[in-house]
Amino acid sequence: MELFETVAAEVPIRAGPVVIADYGASNVQDALRPIGAGIAVLRKRFRSDHVVMVVHADSPENDFTALFRTLDHHPDSYLRADDATFASAIGRSYYTQILPSNTITLGCTFSALQWPSRVLVPVPDHIHVAYSRDEAVRAAYAKQAAFDWHEFAAFRGRELVPGGRLVVVTPAIDEDGEFGYRPLLSSIWETLTELTADGLLSSGEADRMTIPTVGRRAGDFAAPFAPSGRFEQLTIEHLSVVNAPDRIWERFQADRDSAAFGAQWAAFGRSRLFAPLTAGLVGGREDPRRGQLLDRLQAGVAARLAAAPEPTRIPMAQLVLAKRTG
Ligand SMILES: C[S@@+](CC[C@H](N)C(=O)[O-])C[C@H]1O[C@@H](n2cnc3c(N)ncnc32)[C@H](O)[C@@H]1O
């Protein structure tokens, strides 16, 4: 939110609508407050009737109904706070150019760039590549992560106006090589192993189940900018990897409720991570065991984490890219 407010104070204001793009919007829940705060800062710099246009982009499969409902009903929605701000959406992958060149004043992406642009090979010895010992698989994911970041930055470089800024907040790998989410990912892996032993899943299905997300180190984000410091007219204004607060652990420290601790992490896992696992079922996402798999995974994860609550490291990269003026 602070990064967004800072860049909103610095971007150039031109005649015509100021366009803000949100890449990987989902239902926009987490981005509402930063975008609203950015608009409030912009408002102080121009007339109250100067139009702001917010474009939310996500893949075609995204639930855009949920997105527009959030924009209509959420108390933090910028549409409630500002009469001259308008919203729209694009259902296309951001690994291509999806907006006209030189039109975006302020771009942002929150917790989305961990999803690669294409389906990768399953991880054979875990559900997540970060905890795999298979060097070939690790290399394949790292190569894809590098390619995707290069493409994402290049297309945003075209879309930004000169002087425009892009704020990126995305899962990262920290200086110790840690991707984070270790207790949650381990408990998912252990529960899947148990469900295979119980006969709910065949070993072939369990082998295909992978959460295909990637993290990047600070150096990976900087790589396309080497050695000149410039890439597609962009420079890096800010790059840091920080440990995001673990709110579920903080609540546990206050209430010592281990069942609630496990349940909250399991609910987070179900809403954000379980869906790609179901693609490993023989019948894919239409498989009749899908509901049972989701329920048993959630219960297994909740029980495991409740049995031994511990804090989770959540390394997040924060970047601001700026497009050259003139
Ligand atoms: C964890 S959600 C992001 C949360 C959201 N930014 C918020 O503020 O609440 C990740 C989103 O990225 C989207 N996504 C993943 N790959 C994408 C792509 N190639 N193009 C567009 N959206 C993508 C997913 O569909 C998902 O909605």
C-alpha cells in the first residue's frame, strides 16, 4: 500500500483519463485497498472530475462476476469512494500485450506472478518444486520462471506511459533459498501420501499432483535488466525481498487456539492451492472423487497443522519498475 501511494505521487499526469491496470486481479479483494489509496493520492494532484479508469486483468476462466460484485459491494471499493473512477476487466493472459502501448499510468500485480504461463512437468518427489530434490525438474521450473518474468516485464514496458510505474508484489525466494509456506506445503504432501495409502488415490494420480507455482530470487528479477540497468525502457526503482507477516500465527499467539490455527491454514490452502491438485485425478476436474479429495485434504492439513503450530516464512518480492520519459 505504501509503495502504491509513493508511486501515485510521482507518476506523470496527462490530459485524458488516468489508467490503472491490475494484473492477476482474481476477485480483487486484496488489491482494493492499495488501489483505493493510490487513487486518493492521485486525486490530490488533479481536479475531482479528472477521470480515473481501473482495468482488472485475469485469465478468461476467472470468476469476473465475483470481481464486479466485490467492486460494487465491498466497503473498501474505490468505486464507492470516488465518483470519477470507473472499472472494467480483461479476460486474457498477461503473458502477452493486453492493453494499448503507452496507456497505463500505474500498473500493479499482487500475488499472481507465481503462476507460470504454461503447464509444467509434475514434481516427482513433492507437491512443490521448492521442496524437490530433482535437479532436472528444479531447472525446468527456474527456466520457465525466468522466461515468464522476462515476457511479463517486456509487455508491461510497452503498455506503460513514459514515466509510468509498475508495482509488483509476488512470492519470492529469500537469501537463504527459502520459498516459504513450508508447513502448509509439507502437510499437503503428507496428506496426499496418506490418501494414497488409504486407496482414495492411485499412486499414478498422486504422482501427477503438483502445485506448479514458482518463486524468484532478487537476482532473477534483476536479470533482464543486466548489464545496462535498462530493459524495454524500464528501470528498477525498488527491489526488495521481505518476509510478509504471518497473520495466522499472530492470531494463534493471541488466542492459543490450535484448532483454529490449523483450520485457517487449511482454508487458505483450499482456496488458493488445492485446485491444480485435482487436475491429477484420472477424471480431471470432473472426477467424481474431486469433492471428497478437497474435503479430505482440507481436514488432513488442518489436523496436521493444529497438532504442531509453528510460524511460516512468507518471502515476498516488492518491485517498482519505472518507464523512461522522453
Ligand atoms: C492469488 S490470485 C491474486 C489475488 C489478487 N491480486 C487480489 O488482489 O486479491 C492470482 C490470480 O492470478 C491469475 N493469473 C494467473 N496466471 C495468469 C495469467 N497468465 N494471466 C492473467 N491472470 C493470471 C489467477 O487467475 C488468479 O486469479
